Amino acid sequence: MSRQRGQTSIELRKLIIKHTEDGKYVREISEIVKRSHSTVHDIIKRYKTNNQGENKPKKAHNKIFTEADEQYLVRKVKV
């Protein structure tokens, strides 16, 4: 397993996309921005498929109980 650096900054992603549009190869870009070629490739792929250079919003966790279940439990606890 590899270590995680966190999220790549939006400025760096835009720079990677600009180099791609200028016709540079993934390995060339990875040497310029000092990131692995797989990271650069993933950013380019995400940009081409979703036309998105920014982070996707995180999804909320699914609720365990429905609204009715929560109301039922609250009533039972109060008794």
C-alpha cells in the first residue's frame, strides 16, 4: 500500500491540464510537477471524462434509521 499525500491542489491540477493541452506526455508532466505518473494520469483522465479539475463533493453517510424509526426511539426513551 502506498502512502497518501492528501488532495492535490486545484492550482496543480490546472497546471497539469494546461501541460496536457499543450501536448506534453504524462511522464514529462510528472517530472515537471514532481508527482507520480499515475497521479498525473488520473487527474487527466478525470478531467477528460468529467471535464472537472476540482474535487468532487463528499457523499453523506446513509442513515441507519428512517425518520419514523428515530421518532419511535425518542418516544420509547422518554417513557
